Amino acid sequence: MPEHTDTLITHAYLLTMQGDGVGYIADGAVAVQGDRIAAVGTTDELSTRFQAAERIDASDCAVLPGLIDAHMHTTLSIVRGVAQDVKHWMQKALAPYSRHITHEARVAATKLNALEALKAGTTTQCDYGGIYEGWAEFYNQSGIRARLAPIFNALPPGGMAGWTVGDLYPFDLEHGHRAMARAVEFCRAWNGAAEGRITTMLGAHAPDMMPVEMLLEAKEIGQREGWMLHVHVAQGDREIEQRVKRYGKRTIPLLDEIGYLDAQLLAVHLTEATDEEAALVARRGARMALCSGSIGIIDGIVPPARAFKETGGLVALGSD
């Protein structure tokens, strides 16, 4: 007797991502029971095995696992395009606009970006942003698989808007530790929520945006709680300059010196990393999030992902 299943997708160009290559099955089928995949195989095999309440003919369509966006700033989708043709875009464009984003705009921006991602086949979103009311709740209600990374740094309230390019950043450690405490509280509340569909990472904003002591404190908390650190690393010449001025070393050698390069770290961008620095990050076991589309628009640079991957590092793709 055939087994019963809710949905049977047939006659697909099926990419299972199992075995060699992409696990291609020319005339593939997928059986779905509830919210779980019950079986994959050829159309003949599964049509014989299952009796389905609904059948979907996927002829001339590809069926594959949902894509993962490893680095998104969904709330910034509302200011998309304001900074890509501006030199010193962070201080002179993105920061001035961002400080005027209202709560309602943040909610709308996240929903817009999530819908765009779903339309493109992205079903897991690593959203890297400031905590606002309704952020995690949206992912909980939407059914999207999410990795939420609340951002914190030691910059004074208002961020970089209006700062003179090249000046050493001022730090407000009291404000920074309050932001980090809020991020820790958020991560504890939401990690493993929605039956494991929502997980969290600590979003230490960037090495230039906090002192080494705060970076190490975040690492210690993450180790204790079992969380990864989601960090912009070597994201621009601005960051490298700040680290050299404050500590006398470029970002990646400095992070290596303080023991930051390990499997706990998701290093985002590596825009200004040399091939040798990228290879070092990979050898230490950290992962890389490559956002080449975004970096290409802003800086016209291709990050050194090839050197990272050839050293054995794991690279994920992000839209930024």
C-alpha cells in the first residue's frame, strides 16, 4: 500500500545538494509531510511509493534547498542607494540618513527586505541590525528561518554622522556596555525560539568601533553562552586606519594577536584584507561572509574570497 503524504512535487530538475556535485536528479520528486521533507528521489520512485493529497507538476522548473543570506541589514533597505556614489559613504551619507529612520520605517524595511529575499528563494536570513520592537516577533510570525545578530558598539549615540574623516573615533564605553548588555539579553531570549527556527549571534559591530577590551568581553560572553560572533572585519580602509592609529596594527594581525580568529568568528567582508591576511583568518578556523555585490557597488573592490577558500576556509554569501 502506498504511504500517504501531503504534497508530492514531481518532474523537477532536482538539486538535492547531497553526494557528489549538487546531487542532481533529472526527473526528480519531493514528498512533503507537514513542514518536513519526507523523501526525495525520482518521479517514478516516489509516485509509486506515495499517495499525495496534492500533486505539483514541476516540469521545466528547478527544485532546490532554500538559499541562505549570511549577512543582511534589513532595516537599511529603506535607505538603499543613498550612499553608493558618495566618498566616505559611512560618515557622509549612510550615518546621517540612518539616524532619521523611524520605528515604523524599520518595520517596513525589514518586511520589504524579507519579501524580496523570499521571492529570490532565500529562506534563511542572517539579519544583522539594531534591536527594535517587533524585530524578532516578525520572524517568529512569518515562518522564515532566521539567525538574528543584534549590533552593538562603543560609538557615542548618533554614530558617525558629521564626523571629520580621519579623526580617531571617540568612544562612549558606558553607552557601549549598555548596548552590549541589551544584545546579550536579546540573544538569551530568542536563541532557539520557534522550535529552533530562530537562533542568535552576538553582533560586535566592527573592530574599529570598540576598544580591544570590549571585543574580548563580547568573546568571553559568547563562549560562555555558546554563541558565534558576527563581526565586520577589514571592511574598509577607514577601519584599518583606525586600528593602526590606536594600536599600531592592521585589523587582522591585531585580532590574531588577541586570539579572536577561531571558529567562533564569522568574519564579514574582508574587503581590505590582503590575500595573506585572508588565508590567516581561514587557517585559524574562522568563517567568511562574502558580500561581493554590495562591496562592488560601494568600493569597486573584490574581497579576497579565493585566497580564503583555497586555504580551506568556509565561505557563505551575503547580500549586505
